[in-house]
Amino acid sequence: MQVWLTWLLFESPLALGILLFVVVFALLVHWRRTGRPRAFLVGLVLAAALMGVQAAVVTQREHADRVMRVVELAVRSGRVEPLARSLSAGFYAADMDRDAFVELTRAFMNEVRVRTLTRSPRTIELTDSRSDRFTVRIGYFAIVESRDFDRPLPSSWSITFSRESNAWTISEIEPITVNHRAVKWRELRGGVRR
């Protein structure tokens, strides 16, 4: 219920706009039938206030979405630099620091081309949340090709974001599944020739 309410009130201008339109329209009809405009005017003010609050508030899920759109574009275009800028200075993944992870990603992109990358319908699921750090679970469906294969590759990831100097960056990435199989970083690292 809380996730749905957060989405409605803070993350979806279209859904909130439709709901408010229906409510305000109903109050307008009530005014026309009763001749009392007070409920309509209060509803109009509240609708404007709710739309203003939604425009001003950026949720953790929206922060994650913004960062991941940059990462997804980088992966699709085969560019490592935007991904590297999205990682925090204290980034950690298994036994890799930020530089080692960027080099692993560069090696992967030299071997593999990601033709398509689509986020799963359950876009971003918060699994842990604090004011300066939160973790999400994100699923992807990609079509990847290299000289050895050309195939679909579904995957899911646990990604932790942390706030650094008023910007959200990725501080941890852990694979959950790749090709419907639970994996760890050592298995993924073993598949990339450097």
C-alpha cells in the first residue's frame, strides 16, 4: 500500500493528475447542483498544492531511475565513462574497487556488444532504505552478441546508492541472477578475458 501511495502522490504526475481531475470535476458538479462553491474551491487549491508537492519531491526510486538511465545508455552505446562517473569514490563490488570495476566493464564491452537493454516491468524495487543510502533490485533483459554468441540474456542486480555531496551515486553492485541462474562476481569475472 505504501509503495502504491508513494508512486501516486510523488512519482506519477499523470496518475495524480487524472485522480485530481476526477475529484475536482465531481466537486464542480456538486457546486453546480447545490450552488455552494466552497468544496470546489478547496479541492482546486488542494489539487494545485498536491501537484506542486509532487513536482518538488524527488523520491529515492526517482533518483535511482535517473542514475540508471545514464548507466543503461552507457551500456547500450558501449561507453564506460558515463558509468564510471555514476560510481561513488568508495565504490565496492566483491573484491573490486572502483577502478578495477571500471576496467572489468571496459574488458566486457570490448568483447560483447549489447544490442538491446530493457528494464523489466517491475522497474525499481526498494529493498533497503535510509536517508543517505538505499538499495534497489532491478531486472534487465538484454540481447548481447560477441564472436561466440548472439542471444537474449536476462539478469537481475542489487544496486546500492549513496549520497555524496548532494548527488546520488552507485556505491555497490551485486549480481543476483544472470540467465535465470544465481551468480557471484567471481563467475562473471572468469568469463571476461582481460
